[in-house]
Amino acid sequence: MEQQPRSGIPKGLLIAFVVFAFLIVLGLALWVVFAVTTYPVGGLANLRDIAIVVLALESILVMFIMLVIVILLWDLLAVIQRDLIPLLQSTLESAEETAHTVQGTTTFVSAYFVAPLIRLASTITGIQATVAALGRRFFGRD
């Protein structure tokens, strides 16, 4: 099974892009060597002019790429506002509902189980203390 790079670009497309870029650089290098050897003086002037044009085209390309990045960031912010924020709000509401349910459950358990159990334990302890006190009083035991 063919794995794709992390960026999501298919591996074949990435290899094709690298080969294409390499061929362009190789072609430019061969052209520079041909221009300088064929026209020693005029070749350098032409090379300078072409370098200026290439740098201008590169600047335009970089500005276009930056524009695409800004548009993608704008779209990402829109997706976050449209999808992520409502999801977080619903999660917060669900957490609040859970907290209220837990609070109700603890109140119920406290009122109907723990409080009567404490009253029963204290009543039994009181009866034991009373029986022990009466036993000491009438039978003289400790």
C-alpha cells in the first residue's frame, strides 16, 4: 500500500513536481552555459536581463502564493466560527447539564440515604450510651 506524505499531496504528484523542477533548473543551467560560451559579452548582458525578468516573475509568484495563503486562512477562520465554536458551545452546555444532574443526584442521595443513615447511627449510638450508663448506674459495671 502506497503511503502519502503528511501534507496530503499524493506521492506520485510530489515526485513529478520535483522532477519537473529539476528539469527546469537543468535547462536553465544549460542555457546559461550555452549563452556565455556562444556570446561572451552579449551573453552576460542577456543573462542579466533574463535574471531580472525571472526575479520579477518570482516576486509575482510569491505574492500570488501569499494571497492564496491569506484566502485559505480566511476560510479556516470561517470554518472555525461556523463549525468549531457551536460544537464547543454544545459541549459546554452538555457539561453544565451533567453538573446539574450530578448535583441533583448528590442532593437526592444526601437527603434520602445519607441523612437517614446518620440519624440511625446517631440514634443507635445514643441508645448504646444510654444502656451503658444505665448499666453502670444499676449494675455498677464499667
